[in-house]
Amino acid sequence: MKASGKVFRYGDNVDTDVIIPARYLNRSKPNELAEHCMEDIDTSFVNQVEEGDIIVADKNFGCGSSREHAPIAIKASGISCVIARTYARIFYRNSLNIGLPILECPEACDEIKKGDRLEVDFDSGKINDLTLNKTFQAEPFPPFMQKLIKAGGLAAYMATEGDK
């Protein structure tokens, strides 16, 4: 599995309230959540994001409440994966549950800038910054997690693989 796109860059402690502001939690459709993704931290995000783009952040990405709305909004906006130094534990779990690939790679976060073009190989964990002409190594997903992400998350995986 691979992803490629341009980078949206954020700092430390990006919480779920700026990923999807609480005033929009009365909406349940992923595309409606995506319309407001990141608007309290980056007003240009929804107008600039394209299918396949990638978020790169520093430490504790997804901190705050435990709502699944945050990774759903990110995924529905077209973001193909998130790369960060560290994640809030519940955000990490919620992301994998809905099939949003997330990687931890502090070295990549040291150098990748907004607008860089990346290619990410989930099988090997390689992050290629085409702008910098540099490769970083994240921990690859184990085969089970790759299947879960390809299926679209835990519920979709269980629906197709649960009886086997």
C-alpha cells in the first residue's frame, strides 16, 4: 500500500477540537465533517487539500477528546495518511479503527516542510520526500494492520474477514 501527495504541516498538540470543531459534531456524515476539517487551525486547509495529501505534525497529534470524528474528518477530506512524532493514544486507536494510516517518524518530522511532496510505502515504512530528495524510515505496518487499513478499518475488516 502506498500514498503520495503534498504536505500540510502542523506543530505540537494539535487537538481533536481543532481537527473538527465541537460545533460541527451534530453532523454524522464523513463528507460533512470533512468540510470543516482543520478550520480552526488552518482556514485554507479545506480549499487546498487534494485526494492523497498528507499531514505531518510534531508531538501529541490528536490529543483532547476521544471522539472518532477527528480521524473520520481527516480521512474524508482526502488525506491519505498522517505522519507525526507521537500521537495521543486514543487518536492512534481511533485512526486505525477507521482505516486512516498513521506513522510515527521523528526524523521525518524534523525535516519535512509544508508543501513538500511525499511518497509513503506502508509495506516498508519508507517515507520519500521528493522535494528534499531524502528518505526516512518509519516502522512499517505489520501484515494484519495492512489488511485492516486496506479494508477501511476494523468494522469493515471484521465484516469481510470475521467469519474466516
